[in-house]
Amino acid sequence: MKNTIFALIVATIPMAFAHAVHSQAPAAAAPANLETSVDQVFAKWGSATPGCAVGVAVDGKPALAKAYGMADLEHDVKNTPDTIFEAGSVSKQFTAAAVLLLAREGKLSLDDPARKYLPELPDYGTPLTIRHMLHHQSGLRDWGSIEGIAGWPRTTREYTHDHVLDIVSRQKALNFKPGTQYSYSNTGFNLATIIVARVSGVPFADFTTERIFKPLGMTHTSWRDDHTRIVKSRAMAYSSERDGFHTEMPFENVHGNGGLLTTVGDLLKWNENFEKPVVGDAALVAQQQVPGKFSDGHEGSYAFGLMVGNYRGVLKVDHSGSTAGYRAHLSHFPDAHTSVAVLCNVSSGNATASANAVADVYLAGRLKPAPPPIEPDFQPSPVLLPAETLAEYVGDYWSDEAEVLFTIALDKDQIAIKRRPATTIALSATSKDSFRGSIGTVRFIRDANGGVKELSVGQDRVFDLRFQKRP
């Protein structure tokens, strides 16, 4: 254990946290000043709130394992370091590892067209490979965003992989030509999960359990492939609302993009595999941490289910996660042989900020000063359009791809989207034919005679979803 890691002198007032529970798993006791500093990071979580669990490993050994807040507010169950949370998109690295294992065995190639294994995927007339999907360079629209536009965002319906395939099969276009841009897409990882099952001949959950979880001793880890299954020691997830906490659980069976049920201790075991491989070998774990290149040759920052970057001057390989009320973050600092895992069961948990704050404590001797905060993006002021122009937009618009009808109606001196059964989305004009609202950007598209014929919805993960105006 390097002395620099523990060269932090923090003048703090000792605090008693009755809700902090030590794991029964063997872990080296953290020096008092470090543990007190970590306690302060999670000080807001107590006996009347949900909370988080945190684990730290240094030089391959557990250095800290604590938990804060409650796993179940209705039944007064505390969080512990062995509580099972959902890890959100932290899950993606396990899906990518499963694909890499099959590629290593020659059962598939990363550069195979996805349609070789997924005939349900439309032919977009351009190569779309497994590699593109795992680097978020596929251009595939995010299926959850499509459903959100349709009025059924994730966690509001019991989605399955059959639903994913059905939604994808209806998409007439990509966000961009594969390999040319980056757009985060859960769709690619759900499709990768299906490919693993089809190529291996066993369910994805069974494949990863036998090939990854068991060899690493990740005995508390499984997939939420059946959201009705009883999972002992699982924390309920909550949203933070003005009137208090409300349950917010992921009632869906899609997984691989997320859906990993795990503990902070199991995640630290996984991170150690990048240092001393048990699953795969040195070449495979190195490959997983190499960022993907775009078709023009420049390198991105997203590897195989992992972000590769720099945190205050220190190399960091990490990923965050968010599903329903769960929040997660897993960081690995290879040069310091240090890992931090944070899992929370509340939407305001901000696991990423907490994981960074814990890293600040354990890597204090290595870090450069924190950069200044990023200024928020400038938002143009809304403009007022003449009533006769607004009247041109009024009407019904249908999307085959989202299977939803929008009605554009006048709303005082602006317009709004009406969506069944009882949703109204106000739109503010930014220029003629261009609007913004909670649904994203909305553009009206005109025909050669100047009449409005379509509207387009654009978001971060869905660039141009078209709706045809009905006569």
C-alpha cells in the first residue's frame, strides 16, 4: 500500500454515523482520517432516507466497505456493504466482456455485420458491426428514447428483449452513418446481449454467470432478467420528490445495457480482474480498455463498455449508471492500483460525484487541482411567431416508427403537443419552424410549395424522428 495514497491530513470533526454499517466480509480497516472523510461524503444519508454503499480497494485488497441510509424505508432495513443494488450502465462492461470472450474463441468477429446474427435489424445500406455497437458508434437510435417520445418511457412498461427487437425493426433510419459519430445507445448493448445468447446457445445470464461471475467469486451478482424474481438483500430504489421519497423501481426485463444486480464488493473483484486476469487474459483485458476509433482514424474515449479518460491528472477507467431510482459508479485508477465503487438506491444519490469525492480522499497525493466548473450551455430566448404562422403547424402527425399520434394545438401565443391520454407538451419557438420543449427539439418540415408536411423530434440519442402530417 503506497504511502502517497494515505498522505492525506484532514482536519475534521469526528462524526457518529449510527446508520453506517461495516461489511462482514474481510476488509482492511481504513485509517481513521480517511474513513472520516468518506463518512462526510455520505453524511446526508441516514435512518430516514435511502442511501449508498461504498467500497475501495488498494493494491488489490479491500481498503474500505461501508454503507449509509436505508435499503427499504417501508420495512426499516438498513443498507450494508453487502446490500444488492442495480448498477445501471456500469453493467455494459460485462456485456462487452462476454462478446470479447466469444470473439477470442472465434465464435464471432467484432467486425461481423450485426444483421448476421440479428436479421430483425433493418438493412440500412451501410455496414453496421458489433464493434460499432459496443463503441456507441452504430448510429442506432436508443429504443428507450423512442418509447419516451411515444409516452411510455422505460420503467413504465414491462419491456423485454422482444420489445427491443420490435422497436428496432421499425426504425427507418440511423442517427448517422456507423463509425462516423458517437451517440450513446442502449440499443446496441441490448442487441449485443441477444447476440451472445444466440451465438453461445445459452441465455445471456447463464453465460455471464458461468464465464465471469463464478470464476471471480462474484457470488452476489446476477441479472434482472425477470423483474418479478425475489432477490434477497436487494435495496428498493427511490426517487427524491418535493414531498419526500417515492419508490421508483425498474419494472422491465431488458438487460445487458443495465440490469446488473450486484454489490460494491463484487464490483471491486471485477475491477481487480483488469490487474490480475482470471476471466480472459492480459490481452483481452487490455483490449477491453482500448477506446474505439472512428472511420476517419481519430480515437474516441469510449472503449468496450468503459470510459477511458483523465481525472485530475490520473488515468481513470470508469462508467456511471442510472436506472429508475438506482445510481452507480465504478472507477479504476490503473496507475495507482486503486478502485472505487459506489451504489445508491435514490435518484439524488449522485454516485459519480460521490465516487470522485472518495477518489479525492484516497488519491490525494497524486491529484492535480480540480478544474473550474463548466459554464452551462447558452439557451436562446424564445421568440414570438405570428398567429398565422402558428396556425400552419396545427394538425395531427403520425409516426410509424414510434407508433404514436401527436396533435399540434394552439396554446395562447404558442403551440403545444397533445399526446393521448392526457399529456400536453408546451413548445417555445426558437425561430420559424423550430421549437424546443421537454420532449427535445421539434422542427417542422415543409414541402416544395411551402406547406407543412412533417415534424421532426430530435434528442441526444434520437436525432431525427419523423412524424407525417395527416390531411
